[in-house]
Amino acid sequence: MTNVLVPFTTGVEEIEMVAVVDLLRRADVMVCMASLDGQPVTGRSGICINADAALADVAGQGWDMVVLPGGLPNAHLLRDDANVKAVVQRLRAERKSIAAICAAPTALAAYGITENRRVTSYPACQPEMEALQPSSVYVDEAVVEDEFLITSRGPGTAIAFALRLIARLCGEQQVAEIKVSIVA
Amino acid sequence: MTNVLVPFTTGVEEIEMVAVVDLLRRADVMVCMASLDGQPVTGRSGICINADAALADVAGQGWDMVVLPGGLPNAHLLRDDANVKAVVQRLRAERKSIAAICAAPTALAAYGITENRRVTSYPACQPEMEALQPSSVYVDEAVVEDEFLITSRGPGTAIAFALRLIARLCGEQQVAEIKVSIVA
């Protein structure tokens, strides 16, 4: 079974969170929604979503991919969390996939993960992305892939982002089937 | 303030639910997520979302629009709920807007709301839509509008659907601003 970790906390962008989890689960990927304290999370639009686990309790497990959703302050709180940083750096060392959308790619930039990589983010975050990692190449595309790294821009690109994650984990045939099932 | 009621229950399609609520709230519309019993709801992909209210406690309030999200058994449970039927029929009598996506347009068809109307739904529901209301005209488009009625097809059309609801409630300028803010 393929296992994906999605850390999230207060102010998460609900569409970004839900599109990733919903579509990966449709592809039979095991997804763990891990809030920083294990408690339910209220997103930036006031929608309260339960967590499957507390991040500290599951961060050390084996993960094929970690996905950071956006929304504020979620993206900043994830960036500053020691467990998020540790699991991202461990997956990098293990050559696993690392993904982030909207404001969350700034956390990856802060960790050094985007150095020399093609990246995107929420448009307003471009100056921060470039200041944190001047060697990264910022691209104005809905989803940008560079080896282990997948980044995307906002709620309007969340479904395209989730489909690229499925392509990487499960292949293009699975993407084609999911697209039919969701009328995309 | 514009007020929108979104009834939901077990098996709701999470992207459809969250896209509507998130984007309407970005447009400063007051949205009430009303579960049938007021308790949190676990959707078709296992994501548990809190409710703002129990439907019975708020159905009698003044609403500018009711939106039925899809997913099963959610759409069937909504169809068979007396409060959902009553609020839809009252809004119809008040000439307010009525919207549904995915499997939920079948509830509107069962209530007679789609009679003589252009409609769409999740593709697999087309035979049921036509059997329930032979006078309706089924259209293969992402979002179909006919006077008071707005219908749509699935998770992949949920953002387009939510944007058409915003257009109706808040105007095209608001849609343009939301599209920029979500990178759509």
C-alpha cells in the first residue's frame, strides 16, 4: 500500500486539503491527515475538519510522500514545526516525493528543499520563494514537477495538483480513471 | 447579508461540499453547513467535517439559496429528508435560487423541481433524472442554469459550479476577484 502524509493546522485552505485527500483516497492511496496536535482543524474559510492523528505520533512512520497544503497561518505554522521539518528532510534523504501548494512551498524553500529546483507557489509568494532560494527557478504554471518535488499555486489548481500526485504514485491509467469518476 | 443553506449528511462528496462553502465565504456570503442531526459528517472519502447547525433548527430561517452537494448515500438521504424537501419547496415558492451537484439533482427531480427545466447531474444519474422528470432537458455541460435552478456534474466541476453561484448572488465582478484569489 502507498502511504501519504498530509500535515495540516489552523487556517489550512480547505479546498487544497480536501482535494488532495479525496482524490488520493479515490486512487486507493492510504492518506493520513495529521494535525499538529491531533485535534480538529478550522480552516481559513471556517470549515472544521477532523484529523486522523497527531503529527508527532506518525511522523516517524514510513511515508512514500508528504504533501503540505496551503492557507494561512497553516503554511507558516507548518514551516515552523520541528516535526514537519524533520519528516520533509527525512523523505528528502530517502529520495521520496515532497509536494506543496499555495503558500506551503515557502516552507520547503525555508528548509532548503527548493535549492536549484523548478518551483511554483501562490503568486504573491514568488518574492519570498526567490529570496529564500535564489538558485530556484520560479515557473508560472499550475503544477511544476522537478524530480522528487511537486509544487502548485492555489485552490484553483488543487485538483490538477492532486492528479499529478496520483500520476506519480499510481500511474497515468489511474489518473485517467479518476478523471472520469470526478467529471474532470 | 446574503444567506445560503447547505444541507449535508453521511457520504457527502467532500470536494463538492468544501468548494461551495469555501468560495461562497470568500465572496462574503453567509453559509450555513447544516447536517441532518447537527453532528459532524463523514464524507464518501472518509473526511469528517463539522456542521454549523442541525437542519431542523435552521430550515425555517430566511435563505437566498439552498445548495445540495452530492456523494452517496448523502444525496439519497437528503432526498428522503422531510426538512430538505420542505426548504427546497419553500424556496421555490419564494422564487429563490436552488442548486445541486453530482447525484443531488436527483433529489430535485424527485421533488418535481426540474420539470420542464434544463438540467445536468453526475453522468450516471442521467437515466434517473430523465425517468423522474421526462419533461426536463438533460444537458452535458459542467454547469447548467435555467432561471432559479443551477445544476452541475461532479467534483471536477465543483469550482465552476461555486463560481456560478457567486455570479448569481454577488455578480460577475466578485467572480473575477475570486478567480484571481484562488488562481483559477
